Amino acid sequence: MHLVSKKVRDKRVLELIRKFLESGIMEGGVFVKSTEGTPQGGPLSPLLSNIMLDELDKELEKRGHRFCRYADDCNIYVRSERSAERVMSSISKFIEEELRLKVNQTKSEVGSPKRRKFLGFSFYKKKKDVKVRIHPKSIERIKSKLKKLTSRSNAMSMEQRIIKLNQLTIGWTSYFRIADMKSHCQELDEWVRRRLRMCHWKDWKKIGTKFTNLIKLGIERGKAWEFANTRKGYWRISKSPILHCTLTNSYFKERKLVTFSQTYSKLSNFTNRPMPNGT
């Protein structure tokens, strides 16, 4: 509050911030009074982190370190592991003794930028250049979310499913647009379409329904009847040539499915678009 009061003069704002800090928390449905820290997940937490850790930024700048910080998540880049160990020790001491904050030792470690995850991103070397990539854990997380939306047991219409998928696709791609993600987008698109084919096959359920729908999609009667009677599992059948010929990319495009590749391409074109003269 002392640091906030240096910049904010309005007593009403200061009083509101203090009320946020003292509002308490719910644990198992029971109110618990808050005696320290900020409400996790609230809009105030990153704001106060930036105010508190502005002192850390100044200290790192004074020492000549290269670093990147977002709220209370910070990476410091040095040339060797030995230097990293030394900086880790000295900066942790500064944070705990000077700023009186506690360093999370379980999440703090020395490691290569190629392996470390920062806000879902990581780095890799391409010839002599360093490029930004999406960390593997972030890919696993988006696949987990997509899997829930395209689960066979998810009682959702295809229209609703596609709306939810589009929201997730646009939001996720917009966040990671600064990374090299073209190949990831193509892989995710193929995987999502396969899962949607699986959902369609599950929704058709009965042999007669499968037979009728395959004919509507252009398959000749003999082949449609043979395929409608298959005993192959849903996931295996989703990769079959007959569903690729019927539930095509164009089929999903007509149903307004937004792809990762399409979104990434639009965002890249917008980002790389030349600015008007004088702007």
C-alpha cells in the first residue's frame, strides 16, 4: 500500500484496493480472513505484482541483466549455468530480504531457455537465429481441451460443438501468434477433423442411419452398406478413406468450422502488414 500511495493520490482508490486485500477468501465454503497476499485469479493480483516487482526490474536493469517479466513470472537470461546459479542466489536474496516477498522454490530453477516454459512459450535455435516456439506442455493442454469438446460422450449438437471449437481455436491462436506454429496448426487441424468424423459416426449410431447418410454424401449403395455394417471402432473408422471422401475439409468449412491454420494465416498477414506513411 505504501508503494501504491506513491503513485496514487486518490484516497478512494487506495481504500478500494485495501478492501480488496482484506476481503478474505472461501475455503471449502467457509469464509477465512486474509492476513497476507493478494486474491489469486483476481484482476488486482497482476496489477499489484507489477507495482511490487517494479523494484526488481530496476535492480535487474542496474545489474545489466537481460530479463522478461509478466506479473510475478520472471525469466533472467545469462550466458552460462554457473552464472545462472549465482544470479539465482543473489536475486532470490534481494527479493526476500529487500522486497520481503517469498520466492517459490518449487517453481524456480536454473535451466536452458529451450526447455524452460514462460507463459506457455519457449525458444529454439534455427541456424544462427533464436526463434519463439510453443512449449510442448501448452500443446498438450490445448489438445486436452479439444478432446473434451470432441468427446463421443459429450452430449452436444455438432453446431454447438463447432461454435465452442471456433472460440477456443481463435483465442488460443491469437495468444500464441508470435510463435512459429504453422506445423502445429496443421497437425491440430487434422486431429480435430478426425475427432469430428468420429463424433459424426457415433451420432449416426444405427446401421440404417449410417447407410442413409453415406448415400446422401455420395457413396454408392453397395459400398455404403458394406461400410455401415463395419465392426471397426469409432477412432479407427474416423481415419478411413470413406469418411475422408465424405466428411471432407470442405464439408466442415461449409459448417463454418474455423481452423488453426486459417486463423494463424490471417493474424500473420495482419501483423506483417505495412503501416501507412507517417504512422
